[in-house]
Amino acid sequence: MFTFLKHKAEIIENTDPNRIFVENVRSFFNVPTSVARVFCEMAVKEKYFRKRTAIRCPNSCCGRIIKSVDKIDENEIVTCFVCEQNEEEQSTFNMKEVKLDIFYQLNK
């Protein structure tokens, strides 16, 4: 029993309240990913969480988060300043090229 509680405490301790992923919730409650996603969406609906999207650089040598937004603007052009600074071949991307990661934040 103590090991179980210790594991749960570690999950909470290692979870950034500004970047809660479905996997964090899945692991904590030991439920399937689909159920954890429903939990997160319910938390958004009840205003406990805010749903956010991380826009990631698609360059294989980078993958950094360019920025995080509440809503995606399909027409937006984003620049990865790390790739720009490293003089990568491409550092500016349209939204169809980037990688998107959904995460949640505690709503303060």
C-alpha cells in the first residue's frame, strides 16, 4: 500500500500544473487514455483546467515548443527562433507544418 501511495505522490510531484498532459492523468488514475482524456475535458468544462495547444518546431534537429496558445489560427505563420539563430534551412512554418500537442493548465 505504501508503495502505491508513494508512486501517486511522485506523479503529482513531477507534474507541472501549467503543463498537465493526458498521460499524467492516465497514470495517476490508472485508466485508459480515452478515459483520462474525458476527465481532462470534464475539468475544462467545469473550469478546473484550461485547454492549451503547444506549437512545436517540426525540424528533426529541434522539436522545441515555439509557443503555446488557447486557439489555433490556421493562417498563422510561426518562427522558431532557435532554428533561426542556428541558421537552419527552415525556421518559419505555416500551421500545417508544425506539430501540435494538447495539454492542460490548472485554471487559477
